[in-house]
Amino acid sequence: MSLKYRLIILGVVVLAVTFAAGTVLGVYGSRRLVESQLRRRLQRGARDLAASGAPLNEPVLARFAPLLDAEVVVLTDAGEMIAHSGAHWPWERLAGSLRQVPSGAESLLEGGRRYYFATAAGRLPATGGPVTVVLLADERAVREPIRTTLYLYLISLAVTTVLLSAGMYLVGLGLVRRIARLGRRIDATFPGEPAGAARTGDELDRLSAAFDDLLQRLQRSRRRLLAQQQLATTGKIASSVAHEVRNPLQAMRLTVEMLNESFTGESRRGCEVILSEIDRLSLLTDELLMLAGKDTRRLEPVEISRALRETVRLLQYQLRQREIRTEIDLPALPAVRMDRNRCRQLLLNLLLNAVEASPAGRCVRVSGEATGRSVTVRIADGGPGFPQQVLADRAEEFFSTKTSGAGLGLSICRRIVAEANGRLKLYNTPAGAVAEVTLPVGDAADAAEGGNSPAPGRGAGSDQP
């Protein structure tokens, strides 16, 4: 139920209880007041009539009754009725009851009706004999003023209830609108963040849920900020390390290549292993430079099939150690236009993920196909599959399911694919996880590069696959 209706119901209930108690007390107080005023009026009228010296016969009393707003009866000292004002009352029974009422009484019951009376001593003008003048009024003299008062009271109660309900509705409506505006401002604080679960309940419940969402968004923003700070620090360190390592690696490669020319047999194979590991380290330095935001791209045609086969050869040592087989199904694919080293980084990261995710004895499958103006390459492993956080693209920087590694591999892959205006799709199958890379070829890649190439230096992980 809405808050404004709750306020109306609460106000009406409080008003009804208050007015009910006031009505009971008011009726009781009004009755006491009317009875007191009636007794004073009857006493004053009885005294005035007894002292007036007017003939106390029925015609005279009938004329005085409307003036006194009461009925009149004249009794002897013995209680015998001499005359009355002529109303259709049970005068004989009333005279008998008046003889029996105790001293000091101000009302009596006769025939189921209550009569209020007041007495005054007087004398008959003709004989001078003592008499008692009695003024009487029945219960209508009390009931009618109380009914009129109660009627006006109920009218004022109804009007007050309507006005109070309208006021409470307007106050509640204004409060509800302010709460709703506050909820919208909370939601607008992080417009790019997904909202929480559907909010139910009244306005205060929804506002509380909005504050809970805000706290969760602040926590996620804080984690992202910490990750960005960590990434910035890592980038600075990576840039320094890459520059220091790059030149020694080139010197080592040249030296090993010269030695390899003079070796044969096992020595030559050992040199080839060393060269492949040096190439991996060179790719790692390029990856570090990319992480540091150093744009060293050189666009050229890259035969993706050949690059895949070379990358698989680089990983032969790891494949043998883990006892993992490879199946390669690569037809002749068109060349894609991208940085050759970036392409090798992309394929190496994806293949390393597949190798490390596959248990011993499983197979890593590499396949590809050309569709229109694009090339699609799939790398499938035999592991447990990607976690839901990665599939939903909610994995933050430095997120990793492995015990080793910085958690930057997929982030760098996404950036490389986005720079090439391609698409990286991750999904699971019953056999394992699949990484699918789609890249434009030929003129399509050139047009995309010229039209919407991403600006250098964008943060890793900011591009969507």
C-alpha cells in the first residue's frame, strides 16, 4: 500500500478514535449542562409565577405555559391538584407522584418518561389559601437540545475528516514524490551500472532498496578504482621492465641463432627450444608495452593460419609436459590486416589459456573458416569451461581463476581484438570452453581502421569483444 494512503488511514483512525471519545464525553457533558439550565429555568419560572398574584386557574395557566416553556400544575398543601395548564399529560398520576417524591428531588419517572420539575410556594388570590406551584418539563426538553448539538457535532466531524484526509493526502503525495525523486537521483548516480532486483513494497521500502543498490554500486566502483590504480602502477613498472629486457633478448636471440648454425642433432633442437622461449619473452615484453599504453602497432597483412601454426609450435614444450594433444583444422584463410606481434600475443594468450585449462590427456582443437569479409578462428579446450563472471563480461582487471597469473590475459585479448575492429566471443560447450575470434580481412579491415579505429592508450579491459 502506498505511503500516502497509509497516512490517510492513520489520520482517519486517530481522528475517529479522538472524536468517538469526544462524542461520549460531549454527550454526557451536554446532558448535564442542559439539565442544569432547565432546572434553573423551572425554578425561576415557578418563583415568578407564585409571586405574580395572577389567578391560578386553568385558563390563566394555559396562557402562562407557552411563556414559561413548561407545563404548570397547582397543588394544595395536602397534594391535591387544583388546576393545571391543560396539556395532554397524566395529571392525576403526576400529582400522586409529586406527593411521593422525596424532598430535594428534581425529577421523577412516570409512565416510562422522565419529568423535571421545580416548586414554589404561593397563595390563591381569591381565598389567600396556601398552594404549591409546580413547573414541569418532560425529557424532550433535554433530548432536543442534545440532539441538535450532536447533529452539529457530527457535521463538523464529517467536514473535519474530509479536510484532514485531503490534507494528509496532499502531504503524503508530496512526501511520496520527494521519495521517488530521491530514488531516481540515487539510480542516476551510476547510470552505467545495472540496477538491482525489482523493488517492491511501499515508497520507503523501495527507497531502502535503492540505497542498498547504491552501496553495492559504490563498492563495485571502489573495486574498479583500485583495479585501475593497480593497472596504472603495473603499466609504469611494465614499461620500465620491457625497455630494460627488450635489448638483451635481441642480443640473446642473435647469439643463439649464430650458435645454432654450427650445432647438429640434440644441440640444434636445444637451440630451437631456446629460440622459441626467447620469442615468447619478446611477445611478453610487447604485451607489457601494450599494457603500459605504448602504441607500437605496425599494420600489415597477417596470414592467420600460419600465425596459428607457429604459435602452436611455440607451445610444443608445454603441450608435451601436460600430455595434451592438438587437433588443427585450418583451411587456407584470407590475410587479416593487423599488427603481427599483437596477433601473436592474441593467439598465444588464447592457446595458453586452453592448454592450462585442459587436464592431462585432453585435446586442444584449433579450427577456422572464412565468412564473407571476415575470418573466424576457434580455440576449444577440454576443461571445465569459463566461469559465469567471464561469460557475462563482468570480470574485472586482475580477475583470474588460476593460482598463478595476473588476470590480464583476456583483458589484453579483448583490447587487441577491438583495435583490429573484430569480435571476441567466449562460450561453453559440453566438451569444454571455446574462444571464438572474428576479424575483418583485406579492404574491410582498412576501411574499419580508417573509420573507427580506437584511440591509442585506452585502458585495458575498456573495449568490449
